[in-house]
Amino acid sequence: MPRSSAETREHVLGVAHELFYWHGIRATGVDRVAVAAGVAPTTLYRLFASKDDLIGAYIERADGLYREWFDAAAAAGGPDPREQVLAVFDALDEQVQPQHCRGCPFLMALAEFPDPAHPAHRAAVTMKAWVRDRFGQLTAALASGGRAARPELLADQLALVMEGTYASAQALSAEGPARHARTVVESLLDVS
């Protein structure tokens, strides 16, 4: 049974996600995506008017998946905001293992598209701001419980540890400094 247009679009996006993430966005041509997805290039261009449209849809899809991952990871910590923060870093430790991770897709998009006007760059910046805001929500909850004197600073520190974990795992492996992310976060939570 043939796929609907929406199913074909999601299938192509799934394939593009794998190729863009593991091989690079600029290094992966639209024809390669079409072949790997098993669709004709004309079908791909009917779904996405240009490679930039496909890239935008890829970043948007990655954004949604990442938000789901973050929120599920935090929820796994239960009702305590401290445990939610730690649960995010426990999940991050699993996420940065080499079989799952080549690095942060948003940092890679920022590196491939340094022009702040490019839609992929803007979308990646938006995602990074969202992560910082989510940490801000968690640290504000800690502050309201009297467990964080400077919630904004703590949120910035948590965002930095997360970014550093992705960069370190990519450069030095998950067994390098990235393996200490949770310990660093525990220390930050203890002194905040």
C-alpha cells in the first residue's frame, strides 16, 4: 500500500535526519536523501521546495524530538526539581554514548550555517535558548523552595555543562570529561 503524502514526508525527514546528523548537512545532497529514502527526486521536491526547506524541516523535527527528550528526562526525576535536573544529566550521559551521538545537532547546524540570518542557524539558536529557559524554570523552582540563591546563574551554569558535555563527547569520547557531567552538576546544585 502506498504511503500518504504526510507519511512520505515523515519518512523522508527520518532518512534526512540520519544522513544530515551522521554525515553533515552540507555534505549530504538532496539526491542522496532521495535515494536513501527510496523516493524520486521529483517526489522529494514536491514535499520540500529546496534543500533549505528540507534542512529547515530537519531542524524543526530535531527540535521537537529534543524537547520531548528533555521533558521526558526531567519528568523521570519525579516532582523534585533537583532530581529533575539530575535526571536530565543522567539521560544526557546515555545520549552522548558513541552509538547514539556524533554531537549536538544544533551545535553542528550552527557550525555549518554561521550566518545568523540562515533559517537553520536561527532555529538552532531558538533551541539553545529553549534549553536555557527550561533550566531556568527548574532552577526557579529550586529557588522557590529555598534551594538556589542565584537561579539565573545556576541555569547558565547548567546550560554550559550540557554544551560542554556534547562538545567533550564529540572530541574526547563519552569516556572522557563528559562522563563527569552529573558530578559537576551535583556540585553546582550543592553550592547554589
